[in-house]
Amino acid sequence: AAMSVFVTRRIPAEGLRVLSQASGCRVQQWDSEEPVPRAELLSRVAGTRGLLCLLSDRIDREVLDAAGPGLKVISTMSVGFDHLALDEIKKRGIRVGYTPDVLTDATAELSVALLLSACRRLLEAAQQVKSGGWTTWKPLWMCGYGLSDSTVGIIGLGRIGQAVARRLKPFGVKKFLYTGSGPKPESAAEFGAEFVPLARLAEESDFVVVTCALTPATQGMCNKDFFSRMKKTSVFVNTSRGAVVNQEDLYDALAQGQIAAAGLDVTTPEPLPTDHPLLSLKNCVILPHIGSATYATRSTMAVLAANNLLAGLRGEPMPHELKL
Ligand code: GLV
Ligand code: GLV
């Protein structure tokens, strides 16, 4: 029987080729840089066996109902899976593939770049050059905070969190703290990282980096109480999901000087409206969710997502299957 699959976006060609060259695979695609409109998604999934989607596609009960009982596999081209209604998916016996590991290096690298941009005020400084604000070398101008002798707190010491710590260590970080659902001595050993409660991480860190998954337990976790415990000289970086942060509370903390700066690769919503208050702050660097955006990584993610989908449709073990 033909395996019909629907791909919700234009993806790197290497990934689509894996699908189109697979025998018995009939590929349909929303071949656009822009997201598939919801109504289009609902009509195009009808009768499909496999769905290759992105983190910007909300795969909920409505989509699953529209797909019908023939849908066997969902493969997301992302490490995050908070956009998938896993309870509903599990109930229907649908298998899920995702793309961990292959984007760890790219995302960790972007996290470091964002941290340095925020703490050394790179975008603000570059803007001064363009606007004529650079009048002379000034001892007290454009100063920020450095990593040397600092304490770094990682929220979520998973693959990406460890890769961030590994990259930051050579900058002279004195101490790593981390928090999460429980201690991970094996992951922490390389950095001598200490497991601490969230409140202590906030109080003692000079830099906080959020790399945890978005779950009911982490939603809104970085809130008013959290920011009020942080040092006035500290810098907050989030490369996981926007909803881990209470954005109004973050705005207040930045606007009132409760923390020094923030770097965000993820926001709520995405895209962030161009008139959003956070965008008016000089001490907040915001990027458009580009953690995994290297050519090589995106290509590898697309191939992995395609291979996950095919393996699932063939009833074989997937290269990376989410345990439901
Ligand atoms: C990116 O945020 C991903 O989940 O892959
Ligand atoms: C997942 O978010 C990871 O850390 O790889």
C-alpha cells in the first residue's frame, strides 16, 4: 500500500529527497517558506499516514481528527515537542519522531553568541557606530559584564545545557550551578556543576541560561519572584521556549534595572509583534528563534526527520523516537 505523507513546509532539499526516493512513498507538501494556513493543514492531512511537521505547527486533537485513523507517524523537524498534543497522540497509537543531538552544537553555539551579545552590549554598541554616538574612546562607555570568574546557572542540564557549559568553561567561569527535575551527577561531573534549587540558582548566578524543555513544570518558571532574586548585574539568556518565561515579569525586571540584560532566541508569541515593549529596551537582545540555523544542521535535521518518518511507517525502529 502506498505510504502517503504530508510535509507541512518547504524543508532542505536533502530531506525531501529521502522521502521522494523511498519506494512506495507518496509525498505531498506545502511548498512554501510560510506556514501552512490552518484550514489548509486540516484538509491536507485527511487520509495521510505520515506527517512531517515543524515546531510552528500546532498538532492537536483537531488536526488528529482531521487526519483520521490512518495517521500512524508524526515526525517533527525539531528537538522540542511542546507543539504536539502527546496525550492525544499516544491515545491513538501514533508514533512520534524528533531531532535531538544533531542540533545540539549549533544551538549551544548560538546560546553563547547571544550571551556574549547581551553581556557585552554588542547590538547596542554597533548601533552607536551607525548613529554617530561613537564620538571618542570613553573609559565609562559601553561597559558590560564578562564571564571571567563568574558563576553560570544552567536551567536544564540536558544535551544542549551541557554543550553550553562546555563552551563557556574556557572563558574562565568559576562555578557552574544547575537546576532541573533532579540531580544529574554524570552530566554535572565534567563541569563540577552543583545542583541547586531554582531560587538559589537565581540568587548566585551572574549568568542564567535556560535550555530546558517546555513542560507544565517549567511553564512560567522564570517569573517575578525569580527575577527579583537575581543580581542587578546579572544576565538572563533563553534559547529553549518563550513560555518558560513570564515575559511581563522579564520586561519589568529589565526596565527597572532589577537585572542587567537579557538575550532571547525564543519569545511568546513567535514572531514577536514589532511594537512589543521588550523591543523598546536597549538591554534586551532578541533573535528570531535561530538556535539551530546553520545550513548543515538544518539539512541534517530534515534528513533525520525524513528517516524517522519512513522508519515509523515501515514499522521499524526510528533513529530518534520519542518515548510516549
Ligand atoms: C528548536 O527550537 C527545536 O525545537 O528544534
Ligand atoms: C533538549 O532540549 C536538549 O537539551 O537536547
